[in-house]
Amino acid sequence: MLNDIGMSPSEFDEAMHLPYAAEDFLTLAMLSVGIDPDDFQTLEFARDRFMSRTCIACPHRRRCHDHMEAFDFESHYRDFCPNADNFSKLLGKKCDA
Ligand code: SF4
């Protein structure tokens, strides 16, 4: 599983000490910005860009969590989210379809 997301066991161990380590922010973030996390193209893109890895090791998990709780992630994530460009590309793909 770690190979799939491009993380070494030690990187993963380190990430487990970050805030809200057990939360799947990638799925929540996708839903929040209007991306279907179960769409085949989304899953392929996320895997190719190591989006799960970026989320798991993200230094902004606390801020991310707070915006999720406030339901305003979609209007703030561009200021801090390391996956913001990937979300934009996914949203662009959706518009192309
Ligand atoms: S800020 Fe972005 S990269 Fe970081 S945990 Fe939240 S969704 Fe993932």
C-alpha cells in the first residue's frame, strides 16, 4: 500500500505524528471543491500525482481540518494546500469533458 502512494515506511511513520493523521482529507477536499473522488479519471490522476502522499505528509493538516469543519475549505485552500494545483487540473479536466 505504501508503494502505491509513493511513501517509504519511515516517511509514513513520521506522517502519523502529524495532526489528524487518521483523517482522509483528500476525499473530503475533493468533495469540497466539487471533484468526484470515485471517478476513474480522478483516481488515476491522484495516483499519478501522488496526491495521497501529499495529503498524508502535508504540514497544513490542522488548518485543513479547521476549514473542513467550518465548511469553507473551497474558498481558502488555494492559500495553503499543496494539492491546490492538482485540484485545479482535475477541475479543468472536468470542464473539458
Ligand atoms: S491542505 Fe491540501 S494537501 Fe494538505 S491535507 Fe488538506 S487537502 Fe491534503
